[in-house]
Amino acid sequence: MLSTACAPAAPPEIRLLPLRLPDALLICAAAPALPISDILTQGQVAELLLAYDAAHSDCAGRLAAVRRLNPTDAGEQ
């Protein structure tokens, strides 16, 4: 007597789906406007500008890494 209960089951199908990140994650927000005030010293303004530059560099570096993982289609740009 033959039994199919002991036969090996077919392996499950594995499908790989492409990674697609939301476009909103690929754009940096614009730097906020600098405060216009005669209360800030030149040193405070310099520190503020350095902070803006550091924030932009961090964002640009992270977005470059995300873009390498999420290339655009040939027709998009």
C-alpha cells in the first residue's frame, strides 16, 4: 500500500519584492530662516550657521545612502 502522507512537501515559493521607500524620506526639509534680531552676537550667529551646516551635511549624507538603496527608475529624475 502506497501512502502520500510520508512524501516530502513541496518547498514554499520565495518571492523577493523590491525595496521601495517613500519619496518623502528622500527629501531634506529646508533649513529654517535665520532669526533677525539685534540680540544675537556675532559668535552666536557663527555657532548657529555651523549648526545649520552640520545638520545639512548629516541629512545629505543620510539621503545619499538611502538613494543608493533606492535607485530611481531610468525615466525619473
